[in-house]
Amino acid sequence: MKVRMAREDLLTALQRVQGVVEKRNTMPILANILLEAKPEGLDIVATDLEIGMRGLYKATVDEPGAVTFSARTLFDILKEVRHSEIEIVVGDNNWVTVKAGKSQFRVVGLASKDYPALPAIERDGLLSIPAQGLLQLLKKTVFAVGEKDTRYVLNGLLISLLPSGKKVTIRLVGTDGHRLGWAEQEVTPDNSAIPSSEIKVIIPKKAAIEIRRLLEEDDKEPLLGFTKNLLILRKSGLVLTSRIMEGTYPNYQQVVPKESSKKVTVNKSELEGALRRVAILSKDKAHAVKLSFNSEHVHLSSKSPDLGEAEEEIAAQYTGEHFSAGFNARYFLDVLSVIETESLSLQMETALSPCLIQEQGNPTFKAVVMPVKV
């Protein structure tokens, strides 16, 4: 195998797969990428057996062939060299020579036949979705997905496709039991791609993060689809696949509070800043901050026997009776970080009931934060 390629194109390809390659070293070959030189260009493949990514890149192929070798090593080489063209040559015993101007590197490779095969993907039946729309849904939900939660399905993001006539509502939900993000958008895809019934799947958080990264590259419209056990995303010559998680997602609709008489309207930036400052003296495990609501203000306070106490007051609009509730400041700030409007509303029935957080004038996004005792 002998192939020449622009450094920038190869570096872009390597940046894309860094999040996919397996880093826990359970199978050494999963730390590698597969390079397949074909007449039409260079195929670059990465997988961790849960997520797979394949992309075809423009290259001059002098000798077709295939090899696998360390994704991290090649990435580190490309970051340091400055020559505009990279040459990759595979020799005996899968030794890979990487040339960049006067620099040359010989890297240990492995046979391509040992690399796990990605599933065959059909082009039909994929749903066309606005890139920025899907990106916003992911940003507003991925933050709430669990990390190594003992309840396995909470480590995944729920994706629902709800068909209605010629339209489909895409709904994403993430929760770790302490906070929840729910976002949805209605799209009008090609009629042939509209599912005949509701689709619900759970994908790993890692897959959701990789999809978000691909969408952040440009506004090119992605195609989304599902098989019995796979999510498929096509975009800009790339194909990303993710295993669908088994299990039943909890009934999130029961957790989301209904409209409440206790509705507080506050400025997002003021609340975010006050929470950050007051939380400085709340370094316990719960990061607990007490919020007290009255007709004109929200009073924030924290207290720590080891550090001291802090308090601050911000303006608010509220017509209900005075009440107080405690929250984990970190969870609350995670929600505020994805809110895009200047003002937001907080709604809850009692000091121990879930708090519903919504953007002003946007019914398609809901966030919930569970209270803590203070």
C-alpha cells in the first residue's frame, strides 16, 4: 500500500476518530484505525465495537492496500509535522512508514484482516434532518445523561421519532435521576423516509457526543436512520453507526411537573452568576445552595461549617406565597448553560418537588432539577 494525502485532510480525519477509538486497551487493535487505500481514495475506519465511523477522503493512491495502526501515534505525528503532503507506505510485516517532507517515521502496524468489520449500511430509509436543529437538541439534553450510572439505561440518550402526517417530531431526553433535559423539534422530511409508527431507541452517551461533534463542523444536512439494533448517521461522506442500548427507559413524563401557580421569572445571567458565587462556599458533596422566593427577589445562600457562608439577592417576578428550596448548584448550572433566552421561568409545587425550568417563549425545551435538603 502506498498513498499520498494532504496533511490537513488527514488531520481532520484523525481528529474525527479520536473520540471513537477504544482507550481502555481491552483489545489492542481497537486503539488502531483501519486505512484502506482504494482507487477512489482513502477509507479511514475506527470502532470500539459500540460506535463505528467510516469516511472516504481524497488521496492519491499509488498502490492499493490496507493496514491498521495506532490512531494516537498518527495523530501526534500530524500535529507536529508541517509539510503539506503526507505519504504513507506499508512494508513487510505491516510496518508503516509515514513521510512528511524530511521527516520520516516507522510505526508498528497490524494486519487489516484482524480489524472488526463495520456493519453494512443501506442508503434507503434515512430521515433528512436540519443539522443545526439536531445539534441544538443534543446540546440541550446530553448534559443530563448519566455517567457510569448503576441504572444502565440512564447512561444513554433516548431518541424518539413521533410521526404525524407529513411531519415527524424528533424528541431527545436525557436524565441521570438528578436532572433531566427534554428537547424536541418538528421536521418535514421526504415522505418516503417518514416512519409508519413511533420509534424509540436509547444510544450511548459517547455516541451522542460524537454526533454532536460532527454536526458542529458545518451546516450540511445529516441523514438519520435506525435498524433493529443500530443508529445510522450519514453526513459529508461520513457514516457513523452506534449500537442501540437494550432496556426500558424510565417514564420521564411522570417526572416533569405540570404548569404550577408557583412560577418565578428571573434573568438567566443574573441567576447563573449568583449561583456560581454563592456555591463557592458550598463545597460539600451536594453543592447545596438554598433559593428563597418572594414577590420581587430570589435570595440565594449557602453555608458550610468548614468554609463559612455566602448570600446574594437577584431581582425576580413572582406572585405566589413565599417559599424556599435547596438545589445542587452544579446540576442547576448545567441546565442554565444550555438556556439561550435572556429570561427563564422556574416552577415547583413544594420545597421538595421537582423544579421545572423553561426558556421564555420556548415550549419545546424542558429541564428538571430535583431539590436537595438544606
